[in-house]
Amino acid sequence: DTEVTQTPKHLVMGMTNKKSLKCEQHMGHRAMYWYKQKAKKPPELMFVYSYEKLSINESVPSRFSPECPNSSLLNLHLHALQPEDSALYLCASSPRSGGDYNEQFFGPGTRLTVL
Amino acid sequence: QKEVEQNSGPLSVPEGAIASLNCTYSDRGSQSFFWYRQYSGKSPELIMFIYSNGDKEDGRFTAQLNKASQYVSLLIRDSQPSDSATYLCAVNLSGAGSYQLTFGKGTKLSVIP
């Protein structure tokens, strides 16, 4: 079962709100990822967790705060976002922690709108 | 700057024809290559991956890799209107950046009934 789930599907928030995005996989994958995708652009990597530890932070503003409570769950906490942060937020997972021959599977995404 | 290049399209093919999607990459050390299909408003779906030179077939899809020419392609045989989507080529960077997939900008495919 190559399934990554994400909740919520849609989220509308004001610039002063605090919200969280959730991601879950039960494939025993060792790496999990957050991507951001704007319309008509490819996904942009934000964070990588490897064995539940943050491995990569692609210079993402601190208003985005990732968390990996266990090997199956990944959260993205949002605070004081800007309208330009409106995008599709994608979670992905891969079997191994980095390296080649390591397919990434995406969840359905959360469509975020910041007012 | 390690890059992945795709023709943005749109590529229009008639139903039943072969659609050919092309991708070139600049990182000569790359070993892993992926094709994702993305319908409008949806997330990318992994449809093919290829790691060795040559062809890899899965149903109507064939991925082709030529590492010497730094070129990877996706052929879709007997194209159907349901194949209309944006196809993203992704390459796993070699070395320290090997977590990261570098995506092309995608080719939009339209299959005309």
C-alpha cells in the first residue's frame, strides 16, 4: 500500500492564526518530506526528516515549524503566515533515508489559503 | 546549479497515438530518475522510475534512460484523454544532496479525443 494521507484537504486561515497540517504513512518509510507547490510550478522542498530527525531545512522561514512525533507522523505548524504562503502543501515519504534508488510517494496535499 | 529541463508544452497528441516526453539533466552523477503525473489541482503521482540505461516498460508506459547523453524520456502508448496531465521529470541529485529530488518544470500533455 503506497499511501500517504494528509489532513486537512483545505485550510483557510488569517495571518494571525495558528494551524497545523498533518501527514501520516504506514509503509514503514524512514524519510518524510514537506514540499510547497505554487500554481504551475514544480514542488519545492521545505524539510526532510530522516529517522524522525530533521535532516534538511531549505532555509524556510520560522513561521513554518515542522515536527515528527514518530516514524509514521509528520506535522507542519503554521503561525503568522503571509498571503504569499498560499499554496498546495505536499507531504511525501520514501523507504530509505536518503541516497539513490529511493522513490518518493506524495500525499494528496493540503490546499492552504492565507487571507 | 544542477538543473532538469523539460519542454513545457503543451504537447497535444490525438487519442491512440504515442506521446513522447523528454527530459535532460545537468548532474552527471545522478543515478535515479522519476516520472510523476500531476492532474490539475491534485498531487504528483509516481508512475515510473528508472535507474539503469535502456528501457523500462510498465503497461502503456516506457521510460528510457541514456546516462551518456544525460537524457531520460517517457513514452505513453495508445494515449487516452485520461492521460491529459502535467508530467514532471525528477532527478535525485548525487552526493550530499541525495535526499533531494530536482524537478523539471513539467510538460503539459493534452490528448485530443
